Amino acid sequence: MKSTPQKTKSTACAILVALCISAVLTGCATASRESADLRQLYQPPVLRLQAGLQLVTQDGLYLPQVNEVWHSDARFRELEHRYTDALAALAARTP
């Protein structure tokens, strides 16, 4: 079976269209780093609560009796790692 110029052009066009569609779909599937960062909610590393200042929480009202400092999960883990590293360094220095 011999291919005609028209059939060759049609095949080339079909391949080109498939590649263009593939490129568009692949390009849409990837998310840029900026857009991913924008979706994240801001969470302060440290939250300081003033005594006597009533706060509304998801579980109801909260009234701190004394000034309080709350650490985010990331901040707590950072402090925990620093503490563990300091203990390891101290243990290494002790004979």
C-alpha cells in the first residue's frame, strides 16, 4: 500500500494536533511554586495571649488567666530538635 501526499499530510497534522493537546494538558497539570504557596494559610510561629482578653475559638470562648505564649507545631518541633541537639552535645562532652 502506497501512501499519498495527502495521506502523509493528514497523518502529520494528526500527530501535531496530538502533541499540541498533550503539551497543553501537561502544562495545565503542573502547579507553580508561587500558586502552591498562596494556598497555604498563614500561621504565626508564636502567638502571645494577653491575660483577661477573651478569644473566640472553634470550640468556644477562651479567657487566659495569665499571659500565655503558644507555639505553632513547626515552631514547637524546631525547639524540640534544638533541645535534643543540645542534650546530645552535652552528653558528648561529658566523660
